[in-house]
Amino acid sequence: MIMIRQRRYTTGVDSLEVPGGGVDDDEPHVAAARELREETGYAAATWRDLGPVYSLNGVADAPGRVFLATGLSRVGGDEREVEGISDVLAMPFRDLFARIRRQEITDNESLAALLLALVALDRVRSS
């Protein structure tokens, strides 16, 4: 999994998150590909739409969409400095689980996206 570390002024902490961002007039999958490249310098060979998420549904209509990008390759052209991203990390699932247990990943959109990815990749059992 590719994660980014970004300073969040609202909380005053560095946040470990999945890459993501806003959708302008683009289709969501076009925006997802753009954000992945801008934030990490990676491109994906395949994309899978994992569906919608509503992170603020109790207070705002702020829908998001989660995509699973696979077949990643480093293409460069990232805009990390502009985006305020201090680090891009590639990590196996076991490291993700350990970071979640240690409460190093606390961003709700990232946690939802990671769960959707784990389910889509059949890494979570229902029994």
C-alpha cells in the first residue's frame, strides 16, 4: 500500500493517509489518477471503483469515492512540496495493521479506504 505523510493544520499533527483529493470537473477516476501522481509520483495500470464513502454524513453532504489502484509504477512528476506532503511510504499490509494498532493511522477517510481495499482484495474474513 502507498501512504503519504502530510501535516494537517486543523489538528496540528502529521497524518498518515491514503493519497486522495478533490474532484474538479473531472470524472472521479480521472481525479484519482491525477491525485495519485501528484501526491506520490506513482501511476497505476488498473483501477477498481470500490464505491462511495460519506465521511461527514452527520454534518455535511461531502461524498467521496474510493478506488483501488494496482500495478503501480514510479513515474515521477509528483508535486509533494506544493501538496504539503513530507513523505511517501510503500508498506505491506502487516505494517499497515501494526500502524493502525499503534494509532498511527487515524484519518477516517483513510481507515475506510483501507478497509474497503482489504475486503476487495479478500484479506478480511467474515467469520
